[in-house]
Amino acid sequence: MVLYGIKSSITNAPLYQRARASMRSIAQKGLDMLPNAQFSNEKLLYRLKDIGKNFSSDKQRVALGVTALATQPFIDAHNKNVDEKTRKVSVARTIAKIIAGTLTGFFIRYACIKGIKAFSQIPGKGIPKYKTIFTPKGVTDNTTDAFEQYRNAMGTVIALVVMLFTNFLIDVPLTKFLTNVFIKHKETEDKK
């Protein structure tokens, strides 16, 4: 009760109200500067839809990993707030974390999406009951875009649960191993 009263007195204060209105105004001006765009090129629209359909979470993880590998080590290598040795170790650890996370994330997502596809068959003659365990009720066509997106989403959800464990079982040891390999390689190069 006391905390609510304090919060209420702060949020109702004129200074707070003016600051909040100013922030909203600044944010709106920033949004107003963005151009409005409508795409009418049929080829471009088709390509964007195609990418949206086929770019599932396993491929997104690879794209994030490639982007991270292209940018984060550069940032660590140019951090002037730490000494040279710390910088080298930081770069090696960053590269190792990106590689381990990307590989693990991709393969687990890929396997879970494939697993969901295998166990979300349409019930029918010759299809064992266990192969329909993830099939939603009432689905009769497995070729629709909605059903494919369901499979990708369900595979991603299962992968996220699996990765709660694999982060400790695979990512951490692999990151440590790769970091040590990169540091030893760098030390060997520095001695030459």
C-alpha cells in the first residue's frame, strides 16, 4: 500500500508528466522520420514471402551466428580499455562462444524441426499412432502453409526446451575447448 502511494505520487508529479510527454514526443518524431514504403514489385513481394516461409529458426540461428562472427570479434579486438593479452583472450573466447552456440543451436533446432515433421503425420491408413503425436486435431492436409509453419514453430519450441540442457552439456564444454585451441594457436603464431 505504501509503495503504491509512493509510485502514485511520483507518476502524478508535474515534472514526471512533462518528462514523459517529452519522451513520447521525441519517440514520435523519430518514427515520423522513417519513410513509409509500399512494395508493389511482384517479384520482390514473392521473394519476401518465400524467405518468410522457408527461413525457419535453424537458418535464422546460422544467420545470427555469421553476423556475430563478422562483428563481435572485431569489437573485442579494438577494446582499448583492456591490455593486449586480455584482448586476445577475449577475441578467442568470443569466437569460440559464437561457433559453439551457432553449431549447437543450428543442429538442435534442425533436429527438433525434423522430429516434429516426422511425428506430425496426418492420421490415416498405414500411419502408426505414435507418428501423429504432434498432429493437431482436425488437420487433414499437411501441405498447407499454416501446417508447415506450425511444424517449424513447434520444433523451435521443443528445441528451446532441449537447449536449456544442451547449453550446459554441449555449449559450455565446447566453448572452453575451442577457446583453449584458439589461445594455443595464437600463442604458437606469436612465438614464430
